[in-house]
Amino acid sequence: MDITILLEYGWTLLILIGLEGILAADNAVVIAVMVKHLPREKQKKALFYGLVGAFIFRFAALFIIVALVNIWQVQAIGAAYLIYLCINHFIERTKGKDNLKEGKGSSFWITVIKVELADIAFALDSMLAAVALAVTLTPLGKFTVAGMDGGKFLVVFIGGVIGVIMMRFAAVAFVRLLQRFPVLESAAFLLVGWVGVKLAVLTLSHKNVGILDVYFPESFTWTAIFWTVFMGIIVSGYLVARKQSRAEEREFYN
């Protein structure tokens, strides 16, 4: 395999793992709040069902999205949805609303159903963002899965597996990190929105739409723009989080 392709795939997978980790943390927080009114033993059972559901729905969403991703109408809907998620996050933050509602009074199985519905929503978010991120990678041409290049599929599949593992084992660390540096969650949603823009560019360059040149999504110009903005969001989020941390430390010692 060409070293440039290897680096391209490795870098995309690394970015995807980080994004999946933050989305997994959000998923874990929602599920934790939903089940916390249950007795401890039933909490464990509900969390187990939630994990199983997350695994099943995530990969069902993956195969559905992969099968439909080359249809420009689906690309357009996906782009609009990811951008909506980003905008809605900041609207809700501005309103100061807490979207994590407790399931007070709900029975065990009603709670499990709510958890599974949350899993479906997060699975769509996660897999759509992953596919949109991977879809413009250089095709390996070895095999295809549901019409998608096998190399691209494996990147998304591995990212999805790691996302589920993170939700089970590493989500607590991510939750604490997000609690300490809330700006990182906003940075993650900006990334989701920017990935939505990438999918929108793919839509506009589709051969049946033709607003942009069909080769533009794979061009050096767009690739440079996308990754420059992408990394800019990450670096900006880190710098703002670091600034907030120092301000909190000064306030603590004063």
C-alpha cells in the first residue's frame, strides 16, 4: 500500500476515534441519567441492554447509510441533519436547557425502551458522521461492501467498534473531561457540523446535481480547506479549554 494512502487512512481513523469517543460519552451520559431512578441491580441490567442496543443499532445504521450514501438525496438529508445537530446544540446552550431528562416513575422496561430509542438516535448521528468523514478517502479498490469501497468501510467499521468500546469502558473519563471542559463538547459539535458541510460539498458535486465539479471533493484544494478548518476547530477548542482551566485555577487560589 502506498505510504500516502496509509497515512491518509491512519489519520482519518485517528480523528474518527476521537470524535466517536466524545459522541460515546454523550451517549453514556444520556443513558446514565435515564436509568439512575432504578434500583442499582436494575440499573446494571438496563445499562447492559443499552450497550447491546448501541452495538446492534450502530452497525444496522452503518449498513443502511453505506447502502444509501451514494444517492445524492440521502447525502443532502445527511448533510442537513449533521449541520442541524451542530446548530441545535448551540441554540440549546444559549437557552440554557438541559436535554438530559430523567425517567422518573418509569418502569424498568419502559426505561429500557427509552434507552434503546436514545441508542437509535446516537447510532444515526455517529455512523452518519463517520461515513461522511470517510467517504472521500482514496478508494483501495480491493472489495466493496454495499457499494462502498472496502477500505472506507473498514475505517468506519473500526471506528464504530471503538466507539462502542469507549462507551462501555472509557466513557467515564470522557464524561469527566467534558464536565471539566464543557467547551470540548461544543468543539465536537462544530466538528460534526463541519463534517456535514463536507457531505454537502459531496452532494453539490454529485453527477446528478452538478453545481460543483464532480472531482472537487477529492481535490487538493478542498482537502486542504477541510482539514485546515477541522484541525483549527480542534486546536481552538484545546486553547479555550486550557484558558478556562487556568482561569479556574487562578480563581481557586485567589
